[in-house]
Amino acid sequence: MECLIPDILFTLLGHKSEVLQCIVDNDSNFTDDEYIILNTEDRQLLKSFLQLAEEYQKLNTVIISFNRLESIYRESESNRQGLYFEAFVNGMLIALKPYRNCINDIEKDLSNNKENKCLLAETLRKVEQHKPLIIAIINILDQIELSQLYGGQILNLMHEVVSMKFMDDKVQLSLIFKQCLQVLISQLNTFFSRGVIFDPHREFFIESQYSTSTKEFKQFSLLPSLMPSFVPLSTASKITRIGDVIKSLQHSNDQLPLINYKDISIQLYGNKRDELFSSLLNLVNVPLFTKNEFVQVIDKFYNVVDEYMLKASFNNDSFAYHMKLVRDFYLLGNGEFYKHFLNKMCSLSMKSEHSLRAVKVAFNNTAQDLKLHKSMNQVFGFSSLEDDEADETTWTKIKVTFETTWPLQFIFTSSVQKNYSKLFAFLSRIKRVQTNLHEIWIEKKSKHFEVNGHNDQLKTKLSYLIDTLYSYLQLDVIEDEYFLLLEKLTNANDFQTIKHIHDMFQTNIMRDSFLFMEEVYIAFNRILDMCENYCRYMTDITAALNPQYKQCFEELNLLFTKKPNKLISLINIIQEIHVTPKPNQFIVRLNYNNWFLRTISSDC
């Protein structure tokens, strides 16, 4: 039996031995003398050795297939399975080192034993101590192949296995997990320094998004199916935001249409850079890796980035200046500007559609007349909410955009600017109607026109209604929320708080401006439609022949008659919805000195 020991050890290292296999199979090629040297007990021991060897051979075959020299000459299965599977295989090689050392030690003991005596049972006992680890790795490998796991899914599987294991092989399995974790840490290291995803096999749980039309980078997005369980969604979102910040900062520094990939970590992280990246790389060396440790490291990066953005937001009152632009131009806070702007658009204000070029020209000319800074001409742009390439659009579909300085594009995002455009379209339309109603009154009075008494009364009521609506929106809604925003900003101590305060500001003014009350919003726009028709009727002598305007007069009169009364129905809807107390202030203003009730009574 001692003569078979070299073959046994050779087989245990993952190689095949035809001699041992033939003996176990009772092959007739062996003579009776060769067969008789093995008794039943020895034959059973030999079977146990071969069974263990077969298990290890499964793993050894995978390890050999990942030989780096071999992969140079041909594309192996390993290359197609990606970095995480390659790390898994490297981890297998490291984890099984004690098993191989055990066999080598047995071989050394035999070579030093001059009598060449070996107890096969003792040898089997030594090597079978490693059998649970081999079986555990085989089960993991089978699960990877059967479920076709890849990338972060392999890392997640290893984390779950290590977390659930309570046996002695947990330490060795942790070595495999750390090899897979090393891939993730390397990817995060590159991502946090350059904003680049090193992911040749699309295994990372973050991907880059590009505009389909311009091929320009937009933002990073998550792939939840590849997220390991120890990465909470909130933490994954922080990682993508850090990448977005790096990309935006690169673009801001270079002012180029294409973003480069230079390392800006020194600028972004400052003197904390080395400490941050060391804590990230040390995650692989943590004796017992936990979810909390990972989250804490990411939070350190995120907090430093947030602090940098906070300082940049308040540098030279950058955020306060942008909010002033929002207040003055998006929300019509600069009354003098819009008075002149609408005067320049007097010929356009009665049209249902408007040339975007004419609107831009009127805007720029007004800025020059009022001696606003020259940069104001480049800050604001006009397009259509429905089609950016359109030459003309209706006033309710005008989209306004304005340029921001870094990092305020994370606050004034495209969706935020779209919401501001909706507010601008609603407010500016009310302002246009209000201006036109006042201009009609001034024109008729200055030229001593004889005005039909009923029409004049209707104009007075309409003017009061529109004036009240505009005053409510500007004073009770926008001004209140604007000064509340400024007050809250004094206590803001991180960039995300600033973003949250601003988002709440926009949400509140949209809500209290009836934009979220669809039925009310549609009703007010219908009233504005009728007011515009009324203004056209009063300024166009041919309008009296158009039956459309006669119908408009009839509908306007219904606003101020007792039965039925559309305005009362509208007010009832506002009161019933009762999202906040603020819309009731509009009703209080409308019925100031019981004006509204007296108006209805006089028209009974």
C-alpha cells in the first residue's frame, strides 16, 4: 500500500491517476498479486481519498482555466464571466492553500521518514479536515453557474455566505469574499477620484447615462440588480451623487462640451483626500467586514463633498443671487422690468402664438433699457415646453431656462426649471391680461370714447378679479415663501439641506398657486382665455362681427351673475380642497369690503 502513496498525494492535488482508479474499479489489467495487497479496509480508504480528490479536481479545473498565461493566447470562459468571477477564482486559490500545504507537509514527512511508514487512516484524517471547505466552495460555484450570477451578484452571494457561516471554514471563505470586495473597492477608488467607471464587463451597480442626441454625459444611474445587499439604496444614491459632482466639476473647470477624466480629488477632498482613500482601501483588510463599516466610509466621502458644495453655494452669495434671479424674472418680482417688457410686446400680447425670437429680443432690449448687467442677456433662454426646436409657441407653453454656476445645477435641475417655466407662464399670462385690461381703460378714457356702460362694468369687475388673483400670488404666496426660504437658509449646514429648502419653496408656491389643483388651474386659464378675447374685442373693431366674442361676453357675464355663478363654484372647489389655509386668503381678498357679494347681488 505504501507504494501507492505518491499517487494518492498526486491525485489529492487535483490530478488524475489511472492506477488508483483501476485499483478501485478492480480492473483486470492488474494481477492478482497487485490486487491482493489491498484488503477491504485499505480499499475503502482509497475510495475515500479518490472521492475527496474528485471534489478538489472540480475546483482545480476552474482555477487552471484562469491561468493568466493561457488567457493571453485565447479568450477563455473566465474572460467572458468578468472581473468579479476572476476574483472569485483567485480567492478560491488562496482559500485552498491550507489544503495544498497539508498535502505538501505529508509528503515532506514521508520523505524524512526513512522507514517510509505511513498510516493511511491518519493521512485521510488530516486531508478530510479540509473537505467541508471544498464542498462549500463547490456549492457556491454551482450556484453561480446555475443562476448565471455575475458582477455584484457574485459579491453579494459571497457576503451572504460569509455572514451565515459559523463553521471553521468561515475564515477561508472570507478570503474569497475579500478578493471579490477588492474589485468593488478598486472601482469605487477610480470612481471617487476621476468620476470614471472601470467596468469592461458591465458588472458594476452604477452606469453612465448619455444624451441620445448629443452623446453628452447626463448623469450616473443605479442598476439595482447588481447592488450587493450591504449597499443600502441611500448609500448607493450618495455614491452616484459623488460621481455626478465630480463630472460636473470637471466640466465646470474646463468649460468644454466634452468632459475629461482628470483626477480632481485634491481639489474636491482637500487635505482629507489621503485619509478618505485610505479608509476606502482598508475595507478589504477589515477582519470582520460589516455593512455599517462600508456605509460609514461612503458617508465620510459624501460629507466632505457636501461641505465643499455648501461653501461653493454661498461663495460670493452665489445661491442668494440665483434665487434673486428666480424671484425677479421667473416669478415676475421685478415689476418694472415686466412693465417695460410687456410694453415692447404690445403687438404680440394679443396673439395666441408668439415668435420665440421676438420674445427673446424684447427680453434683451428691456434688459438694456433698464441698464441691467450685460450678462443678463445670456442668462435666460426661451423655448417651447413641447418642442425645444419650435419657432413659435403659445404663451402657456413657454419654457424659460437660465444658466447657473457650479454647483447650483444640482438645485436648479432641468425638472426644477420646467416647473418654474409653468409658474412663469401662468404668472406672466395673468400679468399680460392685467396690463391689457388697464391699458384699455386708460385708452378709452384718454380718448373720450363712449363706452357701453355694461361693458365698462364688466371690465371693472374683470380688472378687480385679475388684480386680486395677481396680488394674492405675488404677496400671499411668493413673497411669504421667499422670505421663509431666506430665513431657513440661515440655519442650513449642508448642501442637501439647501436643496431640500429650495425644493419645498418651489413645491409650496406651485401648490398655493393652484397648479396642483387641476380643476381650479384649468378654470383660471379659461377665465384668462375669456379676458384675452374681451381685450381683443375692445381693441379690434372687426371683432364685434365675430360670434366667438359674443359668446365670450356671455360667459364672462356668468362669472358675476347669481344663478348660475361659475366664480362661486370655483371658490367652493378651492375651499373644499383645502390643502393649506393660504388659498383662503385669495377668497378674503376677493370679497374685500363684501365686494364680491355686492357684485353678485347687483346682477341678480
